[in-house]
Amino acid sequence: MKRTRKLLLVEESTAEARLVESMLSWPEPGDLEIEHVGRLSEAVGRLKLGPVDAILLDLTLPDSQGLETFMRLHVCAPDTPTLILTGNADVELGIEAVRAGAQDYLVKGQMAGDALARAIRHAMERAGVELALRRSEERYRTLVDSLQEGVCATDRRGLTTFVNPRLAELLGYPARELVGRPLSSFMSPGFTREASALIERCLAGSREQFACELVRRDGSVLQALLEISPIPPLEGKQYSGTLSGIMDVTERLRDRARIVSLSKFPAEDPNPVMRVSADGLLEFANPASASLIASWGTEVGRPVPVWSPPSPESATPTSMAWTSPRGSGSRSSCARPTRWTPSAGWRGASPTTSTTCSAS
């Protein structure tokens, strides 16, 4: 069932109001419920009681005249489509009202009933589309503003047109101070030329990834990874700018450096360090182990001498002993392997273990 729309008619002249009501009753009877008030104060009071679907407003009222009439009413109902009623001498005033946010203006005496009804209906439809679009933009803006990743948009000149709060936080600037600057102005000097070339490629339709150094307001440097994409054109064929996601990877790179450093530790240890699989294969031996494994007559990838693993119940470091396969009776002891954990492996032990060994 079609919902009856509510129209608020704000018109000082009762005769003019009756004329409008008669014009709107003919094309689609019952489609509009018209409420008539003669003063701006009465219109404001009515809007406080609840929303209407459209407003038909004469700018000349007993308690308000001119563009101010629209501006005061628009504050009370910014999402409600308002059509301005003007006389022949007030066309420019109607145009000003449209620039200020009115949906349209209509000249008294120059409109038929069906044209008036159509204008009101179209104003409602346009306002509905604009409201949905505005709310969609607000949702996306809220989403972008809440990201833990910096976001930056630039125009075709490479100047920033938008930065989200996260990027402002990363760089240590108020967001307003970042807008209007080249994206490359936030980078260390060694990266600016490459950044400019990259943006040119994006404006030709390419998607790019770029690792660089960004300089904070206090002069400190952060390592960043940029994902830059072209912004599709609204009109024509040229891309209108770029959109960048900017991630701070400073801590990630530091952690990676620590891991690399730790991975070198066994190889650089002055003591023999070896890794033996659950079935007794020597998987790794550092340079300090060379003489020891030579005395055993084995090498990486081959079995180690007969060895005594820790008990299956043990999950703590222990000692192991190898018997030389040469039958010489010599033994080598390995003191306290780094870790044993119960898991799927030889007799409940982990598949591999590292040991620090000394010949005896």
C-alpha cells in the first residue's frame, strides 16, 4: 500500500495556500497530506513534532523575509527537501536558496497542478538518493578513519586531498597540515624521485607497492610500505588521482633483523652446535663442530654415532652420549641439549634437537 506523503506548506496568504492545495489534489488524490502554516515560527514548531517528506516555502513571511527564512528553516530539517515559492521579481532569490541547499524554486503563477506535483515528487526522490549517498559516504569515512593503516588520497598533481587520522598520527602532524602537500614531501630525500615516478605510473592505471622511509614531524624516521592504486575517473578517461594505504613496518623490520641475527647464532657459536633428527641423522653442524664430527667419521645428512637419547618422559634438557662407530672405545658427550618437548617423534621426543657438545 502506498504511503501518504506529508507536505508542509509555509505560505502567509491563505488564498495562495488554498490554490496550491487545489492544484495538488487533482493529479493524484490522497497521495499528499498537506499541512498549512502561515509563519516561520509555526513551521519550526511543526517540525519539532516530527518529520515531513517535503516543504513548500514562501520566503516572504510575517516573521521572516528573504534568504534568512530558508536558512532558519533548513537548520531545523537539513535532510528534508525544500522547494521555494517565489514571485517573478524574486527569481534571483530562489536561485540563491538553491545554492544554499534548497532542492528547487518555483515561480508563482507559472506552474500547473501536474507540474507542481511532479516537481515535489522529484524533489523527494532526489533528496532520498542524496541522503542515502551521504550516509554511505559517512559510513565509509568512519571505516577509513578507524583503520589502523594510514590512508592518503592525492590529485593528478600529486598533492594530498585527504589523509585519515591514523596517517596524521604516524607522521605527528594535524591532518589539516598534511592536505595540499606532495606525498613525496613526507619521505626521506632518497625516495622522492622514485615516488614521483611511481605516482606517474599509477595515474596511467598501474597499481604499485613501494617500501620507503617516512619522516615524522619531529625528524624521526619510520619504515613504511605503501600500496598505491589509481582513483577511477568520474568523467573522461583520465584517472583523477591516487589512493594509498600506508603501513608502518618499522617494528616488523626490527623483528626480522633480530630473527636473522638469532639464526646466525648457532653458526657463530665457538662451541660445537649440532641438530640431530629423531632417527639419528645429523641435520646441522656449525663450523666449531668440524673436528668432532670428523672424529666420528660422519657428516651432515648422515647418521651420527650410536647415541643415547633422553627418556621419553623427560621434557627438560638432559645429556646424551655417543659411542664411536669406529670401535675405538672412545666416547663423546653432549651436555644438555637446548630443548626436549613431548611431541610426535622418536619415543615421544621432538623430531629434532640442538646440542652443544664437547669431546671427552
